[in-house]
Amino acid sequence: MENTISVFSQLLRLFSRADFQRAVKKHQAEKGAKGFDSWAQFIAMLFAQLGRAHSLREICQGLASVEGKLNHLGVKNAPARSTLAYANAHRSYKVFEEVFFQLLDRCQSIAPGKKFRFKNKLYSLDATTIDLCLSIFDWAKFRRAKGAIKLHLLLDHDGCLPCFANMTEGAVHEINVARSLDLSAGAIVAMDRGYVDFAFFDALEKKGVFFVTRLKENAVFEIQEAFSSPKENILSDELIKLPGSGSSFNPDRILRRVVLWREDKQSKLVLLTNNRKLSSKTIAAIYKERWQIELFFKAIKQNLKIKTFLGTSPNAVRVQIWTALISILLLKYLKMRSTIAWSLSNLIALLRLNLFVHRDLWLCLNEPFKPPPATQLYSQSTLAL
């Protein structure tokens, strides 16, 4: 197609420039700035993720090498390394956070539904730890001789999209972030044993939110009612009283305990839930579906730049992680719009090799092995003898 702008420029058109500028104004990100604006910073950091640039120098030199094409991106010149480093350290990461939620709205509008028949919203809740060098990232407290930042995530199973993210020091426990979640009544959230907290369960119960998690082995309970459970690998299905102790003591706390047999590991798996209507088989399937959030963490760590960082300040680290989350939303949007069942690794490889190629984005995605049409044909002249 003639006069097609670069693939990177077409990707950037998926972001509303007006909404971006409103976020910049809201957080006063460009207060006192001269020349290098937040849009150019966003382009540079997105290029770092999609182009797999390993340092600030690679970002700046990579953009400078295609400087003639930067006008299509809304940027006149490639930034200097010190300029980009200063912007990442001092311009609020909240701008990138808002851009993430703007793109999330676009993704949710075309996201496919979950595989379950029930109408309740299904979420998975978990956190992953990203190791950091404590001597360099001295603010990221984790252990005495080790630093880390923890990414807390809520995954919406309609399209497997991250709909909530929070970053804390590695020493912050997952339950402290989970208590801040505002889930709608009727939602179902699957989570691992790290979130077992009776006070948290009581708060979810009051909101009308259902949960599915694992019961700790040392839990003390009393069986109130047992249901017949002859279905496949379900060993037992019963209502139990879990009063707890100390500040979480509640003599009226009645929950459901489902025990299933895992053939692959030859062991029992004990699940705990407050949902009494869904079948035990569905409860087991919901917890199994929680594995999608583990696959999400694996995908973002393997395919995007989230394990090594371009800056050492808390703001710079958050800017980079939010850009990685924006990038994976962008990849998922392209997957949902494409007619080919792309894997994330193959899709990001395709984009990396074609970022500054002038070709229609959707033809590139849907017909990746078809060469682009020639823009102009020249007839070969003959030499006069």
C-alpha cells in the first residue's frame, strides 16, 4: 500500500493523544519542562519494550538511526540519554498508569468471554516478585541483603486482561494490597494460599464477593454438613465452621471445603470457598483457571523488559513496569483483532522486526508472509553501444 506510515506509528494511533495530554495536565508531568515532552518519553519507553532495547543508550541511538521517520510518531528528534533518564526519574508514573487504563477500556470492548457458563465476573489475584540489587535500589526493601519490587495483579478472565496493578516494596505482604480492592457484588476471585486471611474473607462476604482459594494444612475446623460427591476426582464436599482466633475470631463463619484428588501429582488439593451454589466440579475448575495469572507473569517476564531496569529511582522503575503492562495490553489487543492465532512471543518478534517498516499494520498481522506490494516499478534501460 502506497504512502503507508510505519507500523510503530500505526500502533501509536491506538492511543488517544487528547486523553494522553489530559493525563499529563492532571499530574503536572511537564511542569518546568522544555523541549522534551511526555509524549516523546512515552514513545521512547514503548520503543524500549517493543524494540527490546537494553539500555538508555540503545533507545536513544535506535530512535536517532530512524530520525527521518520520527515525524510520523509526533517527535522531531531522538532524546539525549540524560534527558530521558531525568524524565523517567522525575515525571510522575501516574501518566503511564492512566494510559494503561485508557487502553484497557479499548481491550475490554472487544474481549471474548470466559469459558464458564455462569454470568459472574471471574478474576484471579496474585503477585510476583522482581528481584533487585539492594545496593543500587536501596529503597526496595525485601530481605536483609536482598531487594525486590512486588507486582500485585488482578486478572480479568474475559480476555485474560490485567484490570488492576499495584507495585510495592518486596517486603509488603500480598494481603495488604488485596484489602484495597473494590470488587463488585457477585464477582468470583481465585487466589492462592498467600491470601488466606479470615478478616479479608469476612470483608468479601459482606460485599457479596465469592472467593476460591486453598485451605492451609494446619487450619482448625468443624464439619457442619457433608454433601455426596461421587463425581470423578472429587473426594469430599462439605460445609465447615472456621471460627479463627484472635482479632479474626468469628464463631458464625461457615465456609465450604472441597477436596479433590490430583492424579498428576498423586496428592490431595483442599479448596475453600464461600460459594454454595456452584458444583464442586466447577469450583475445582475455577481454581485450575487461576493458572492463567501465572502464565501472564511468565509471558511478561519472558517477552518484555521487566527484569532489568533503565533507572534506579522508584519512579523510573514504575514507569518501566507500567509501560510493560501497556505493551502487553497492546499485544493482546492485536491478538484479539487479528485473524491469525498469534502467540505473544511470535507477535512481539514480528513487531520488533517491522516497527519502522512502512506497511499496513493489519495486513502485516493477517498476512505476515506475504511481501508488501511494490510502490513503484521501474523499467530497465538498455545501454546504447
